[in-house]
Amino acid sequence: MKNAIDRKSGLTRRSLLAAGAALPMITILTRRGDAAEFSFKYATGQDPTHPVNVRAQEALDRIREATGGRVDMRLFPANQLGSDTDLLAQVRNGGVEFFNLSASILATLVPVAGIVNTGFAFPDYQTVWKAMDGKLGGYIRDEIAKVGIQAPAKFWDNGFRHITSSTRQIKTPNDLKGFRIRVPPAPMLTSVFKTLEAGATPINFNELYSSLQTKVVEGQENPLAIIASTRLYEVQKSCSLTGHVWDGYLPLANRRVWASLPDDVKAIITRELDRSGSDERADIASLSDSLRKDLTAKGIEFFEVDRGPFRDALAKTTFYKDWKEKYGAEAWGHLEAAAGRLG
């Protein structure tokens, strides 16, 4: 495996994962155990060096060891087995047994998953984890179980999302008017930017870089770890620290596969995914500061943004009211119990 994200760019694997203690290298495709009783594929959409994959591989290794080789999972990062939307279909039909997916994309199948992306709802991580490890997270996982997949572990961190641009500086809501911005094919994120009068364009993640490079869109929005690991600094000039939504990942499992596993194996998988999830959360939080320095060195200009006017702009519309009606009083009540009143 490469020892760097891109030698030409100089943004090394070491700098990307500089979150205190260095994280171990990962083997992307591990050899199947000769005596494995259960052999599974674990797919992700992130770059191999992203903490999601580093920590996932650690979990898969521990699962193999803890089950005495009965369970052998192979990690397939970077959309090797298809786009996020393709993989979501595959995990439902059993083509892929396990898949780590962002809540924003999961919302296309399980609408209430998108509630975690509610515009300007979460001011900080303390509020995020109060909701995700509490009643709101539990409610979402129960809803996921109704559509043929399971969420056997807690939320991982995708980070707070920020806006990058190649054409203009985004500092106020007015700066978004007419701004052609790529968003994932996720209803909530599309709604946030359309409400703020931006030209929101849903594009799959594996087409993001080329869409920016060819000027199909002027900008995009993602956490800093994604901006770094996918080298978006090569095709973007500025980053506005809007933190407009928080997004999380959920490890998902095919329901039939999950139901077929013995209880002791299920417990081990959940335990080790949760352990790696906690480690990955710490990685992403720590990376925020170091990545800002790295990306500045790569030519990205950062702007601090007052989030208040953006939230006020949404509140002056029917944005919060409409989404409360869509998600229902119970789910919205869980959100406001953690984040405070919205709208």
C-alpha cells in the first residue's frame, strides 16, 4: 500500500493522521482465514488512509482474533465495490455483507437518518454525542431495522461539514445565492442549500473531484478529513468554517446475514466496532486542528464564519417547520432534547 496520500502533493499519510499518537498502517485486503466459518466483505467509501478505514481494519482484525478465526472480514475502501448508492443496494440484497455509510446518504432509504444533518442544529461535539448515543441515535437505528438492514454499532464521526469554493468567499448567507455547490444525494443537505438560495447539485462522491475540476460546480461541502484525503485543495481555493451540519457514519449489516450469526459472534462484532468507533471519533476531533494547518500550507484560505446569521436565515423560512413535520414529533423531540429548540 502507498505510504502517502499523494507524494506530489506532499500531504503525507503521516500528516493526515497526525492526531497525537500515530495510527498503524492497514492492510486493505486481508487474507481470508483458512478455517473461517463466516467470510464477509466490509465496504467503505473513504480513502484508505482515512481514520474510518484505519480503525475499521483494527476492528476486523480484533474480530477475527476474538472469534478464533470463525469470522473473517475483508476491507474494501474507496468505493472499490461501487458508489455509495450502489453499495447501499448491495448491503440490502446481500452482495455486500457490511457497509460503513454516512447518515446523509442513508437518508435516501431511511429518511429519519437525515435528521442528524439538520442545518445548524449541533453547536459542538458534546451536543452531537448526547443525541447520537442517546434517544435520537436509538430511534434512528430502530428505523433502519425496518428496511432490511441492521445498524449493529453506534455512530462513528464524519465530522462537521464546511464549504469550499474555487470562485468566491462564503462568509454570509448572501454569498451562497446562486453559488453552484455539489451536495451528496441527500435530501437534508440539498434542502439546506436550496433554502439558502444556492444552486445545490446532488453528485455522487466518486464524481466529486472531477466535477470540481471541470467546473460543473464551483464548490462543495465536506469535513476537513475528506477535503484533505481526496486532495480537493488542488481544485478549491478557500474554505469557510460554516460547520453547517454534522454528519456521522453508521456500520450497516445485511439483515439476513446478521440474523444468521450466533449471539456470541454478534456481541463480539458490536463490541469491536464500538471500540473502533470511539477511537475514530477521537481521531476526527484531533485532526480538525492539524488538517487546517496542512491545508493552509497547500493553498487553502480559511475563513471563520458567524453561524448565527445562517441559522437565522433558515429560521425565517419554513425550513425547520417543514422538516419537523417530515420526521415527526417523536424524532424531532429527541433532536431538540439534545440540541435545544430549533426554528
